[in-house]
Amino acid sequence: MPSPVGHAIAGVSIHLLTARDRRDLVSLRHAAVAVAAAVAPDLDLLLRFVDGRNHHQGASHSITCALLAGGAVALAARAAGWPRALGLGIAAGAGWGSHLLLDYFGRDTHPPIGIPLLWPFSGGYFKSPWALFLDIGRTLDWHTVRHDALAVTWETLLMLPILLAAWWWRWRRREG
């Protein structure tokens, strides 16, 4: 599964792709929502500190949660009186969805293998047969740190062309 670095790069790409115009493009709020949503599904890792169990790759890694996150952000932004609340909701939902897409193409070595993409409608876990991203270790021994550095370098090399393509597309649209 990709690291927070790969997910954050995807979030910046989502920000560029969902910005309607220059106002959204330069909005720190819009960028922060997209990047935070792209990283947020992995916050389930912190639940281990609550009860000692592995909650990773649970319901937060589903399309249902991506839709709920987008809706919740749109509603909260509207309630707060923020402009372009729907756009923020779309950025959040798309950012969350990018996390699912990257994890689907990740090498998964921590059970459960795959992600519950269709939760709660299916109990199945889904994983691409072709892993594009290396797994990320969860210990601080030298072997794992070295492997994780290689994994982060690899995912950065894979994600930067996507970020550059999003930037190029945005630049070509000229109104943004």
C-alpha cells in the first residue's frame, strides 16, 4: 500500500483536477481538503492505540466512506458559510477515492489482503492482480526503513507524472 507521500501527491493532483477556476486553484482550503481526504482513510491505523487490534483497511477504505466524506465536507462547508461548498465536497470525495485507487494497486502484505471497496454491500476484499506500489513496513528496524525509503521513492516516481499531467491539463484550460 502506498505511503502518505504517495497519497498526498494524489491529493494535490485531485486539487488541480477539481478546481473550477483560478479562485479554487489558489484556495488553500480547497487544496487542504483534497490532500487531507486523500490521506484520511489511513487514520484507521491509529485505532490500534485504542484497543491494540488492527483496524486498517476497514470500512474507511470503501466507496461508501468516500461518498460520505464528500457529503459531510459539503454539508459542513455549507453550514460554516464557506463559498463553493459543493466543490469542496467533490474535492473531498475525489481525494478519498484516490486513496482507494492507489491502495487497490498496492502490494498488500498485512492481512486482511485488499480493501473492502464495496462495504457494506459486500464483505469481499478487492486487490489488483498487478501491484504498482510496494508495501510499507510498520516497524523502525533498519531493513524496514530502507525498504520504505525505496517504496516512497518508487511511488513518488510513479505519481509525479500524474501530478504533472494534472498541472498541464489545468494550465491548458487557461481559465484557471
